[in-house]
Amino acid sequence: MPKSCGWTTKQFTADPWRPYYHIAAKTGLINDPNGFSFHQGRFQLFYQWNPFGCEHKNKHWGHFSSSDLIHWQAHPAALAPTDWFDKNGCYSGTAVSEGEILNLYYTGNVRQGEQRLSYQCKAVLHPDGHVEKLGPMNIEALSNYTGHVRDPKYLSWQDQSWLILGAQTLDQRGGICLLQQQQEQWLERRFISQEINLGRPQQAYMWECPDLFELDQQWLLLACPQGIELDQAEYTTTNLSGYFTVDMSAGPAELTINSEFNLLDHGFEFYAPQTLQHQGTTLLIGWLGLPDDGEHPSVRHNWTQMLGLPRSLSWENGCLRQRPIPAFKALAQAQQGDSYRSGEHQLKGFSRSCMLDIEFTECSAFQLSLPSADDSFSLHWSEGTLVVERGELGPLNSDTKRIYQSRNGNLRQLQLFIDSSSFELFVNDGEAVLSGRLFPQQAWHKGQFKLESGQAKLQLTQLSNSWIEEDLDA
């Protein structure tokens, strides 16, 4: 079975887009995070992985583990498409710790000519690192759906076991299918679908990567609807990631959606998030990519795609907050900063691996630009609207602009992470996040910013690398 290894110093320095502190595979394509869990004293994270190339095929489950969510240890791949029930791909799923074993739930993808078949499968990760496939689960026939039924998320509800599946009905409606375990069989209890209203009501043709969890006494349903066209000209992707608030007072079988669909990330590339609830904290990690995004320049280095930073979630005053986990402070090295009043200024010291914190006092308009030889990356705030532009620095033929309209119209704080070929921007202490990929030919060393009024305190922090180590189980 292929292994997911760390990279050497020589490979790292020869590759201008290799991330310093984000998760990426040494070779091949990486996409959806899978099986985000805590088991045997370590965080476990699996991921969709094609070890043989940079195309969306040959999907394995790669495997990392970590003690701190920062430094990730690579392990041999956990699942490979080698059996009749998953021969065309081991698709996304979840993991549940049970004593000394870790149960893996995933979708086996099978193609027979033009027909697609989906099998919801189970495997077990044993203490010695060996993964045992148990094959398809005993599920009653799901006759109302196409072959697009996948991405099982396990839910324990009042001593009951449930699976939430992304699904497509025979009339091309996307939604979630809820299964309940009764002894040795899984029975369908509910299908839920709702129009997505982001400017106008639309019906998605598929919901992928569902997740259902309670956050500070509010239940949220995460999903990735496909086929939704946003009215804003800057959004050409039809693959979105977001959430509904739901009423779970009567249990999963009576679940009701009671809000509009809300985007999880207002940036360019973010998809397929998974959550983990651990010691009172809800964590989320997603893929900094999209099913339809353009080719990445890193393909010339035989790898493509990456995962985002782990985020901590909270529900505050009826709103979702997403913040970078505090553990990233451990990567902080040299810091520099100062306070600035209105006018044009220059800030030196940017690098391929850094974090910029900005605190504003009575700011009406602000602009930050990171110019380079091939294009510039810029942020612009005015009249309650934040605009992020990356020009031609994104993947081939990708969008160049994103717009976020603040809920309260005030800009108080920004936190910008830059890591070789990605950025993640947290707005107003987690009120919103905008993420995306950047592929400048050369690293930025200085930025230019303009403050129309008020005052801004800027602090630029260099972040050390958290290179993924070589295989623990090699």
C-alpha cells in the first residue's frame, strides 16, 4: 500500500509553493479531510489522496496523526481501492474511536460502464496500525436515489447510532439521507432537502460531505451543495460549503431546518469540512480547494492541493464564530509592529510563512497590497464591505475577486495567515473567514497599506515550519 511521507529539506527549498504549516501530501493530489477524530491520545486525520498523480482518481485514505494539531506525523495509507466494493475509489467518511480500535466509515465507489454504484463500508484500524476492511454495511435498499449517495458521518444520539449521508434523489435533488441502526441493519428514517437562497432560491443537484453536531446548545447541519449559482459575478464556482441551523429537539428522525444557508468561508477555495468535538472544543478542518478549480502550478513539483488550518468553532449571540486554534502561537518567531495613523505606509518583513494581525480604531477605509512581479494580492475595506483580490495568482482560470459584506458594518480586527501558496483571512475575531490559494513566483517581502482615518496597530509575526515528519510506521 502506498505511503504518505514527509518531505526532505532539499525538496522543500526547491519548491516555492510547498506549505510550511499547512497539511499537504508529499506527492499526488490531496482533497477532502476524512475521519477527523481523537484516538489513543492523538488526533487522527485521514484525507482523500491520489498517490500516483495529480488527477481526481485512485482515491485512497491517507493518514496523519498529531498530538497538538500543528505537527503532523505521516502514516501509511489506511485505505486503498483494492476490493470489489471500492475498486474505483475509497470516498469520504468519518471515524469513531471505540476502545483500542478506530472504526472507519467510508463510501466505496464502483463504476460499471456508465453506471455508478455506491457502497457504505466499514473498516477497523487496529492498535498495531493494521486496517481491516469489513466490507459493505447492512443497509436496506435505498431505492429513491441515484448512485450518488456518499460521505457517511456517524452520529450518536441518546444511545442510538445514526449515519448522515449526502444524497441525490432520482429527480436530481440534493439533500441528506438519515439512517438509524437497528440491531445489525441500517434503516432509512428521513430524507431532508431544502432550497439554497443566496440571492435567489435554487435546488442543488447534490449535497456532499454532511455533518451534524451541537455547538453551544445550537445544532448545525453542514453540507456542500453542488449546482448553486450565486448572483455575484465574482463567484463562478457552483460548489459551496456552508451550514443551516436545525431543530433537533425531537431527534434526528424529526430534524427540521430553521434557517437560510450560510457560507462557511467567503473566499475562493474552501470545501468538504469535517468537525471534531474534543474536550469541550469543536474543531473544524476543510480542504483549500474545489471540485472544479483550475490547475495548480505545484503540479510541476508532482503534488497539488492542501488542507486548511484547524479552526475552533463557537456559537455566540446567534452567530457562528471561527477562529484559528491557539496552538499556532507555538510557531511564532520574530515579531515586529507599530501603530499607524491615517496616510500611506510601508511594512517590511513579509515572508513565505507569516501572520499579520491588525487592530483598528475608528477605521472608515483601509487597503493592504502585497505586490509582486507577476501580480498583487490586496485587501480593501470601505463602507462595511471587504474586497479580496488576487489577480492572476490563483489556480489557472480561477476567480480573481471575493466580496464580504460585514454584518455590523465595522472593521475592528483582521488576522491574515500566509503560507507559500495559500492565505486565510479571519475577520473581526472570527465573524467571517476568506481563504484561497496564491501562487506568486517570488515571496513577498514588503506590503503597502493605506488608512483613510482612525488608527491601526499592525503586528507581523514570522512562523516557523511544522514540516510533516517521515512515516511513523514505515
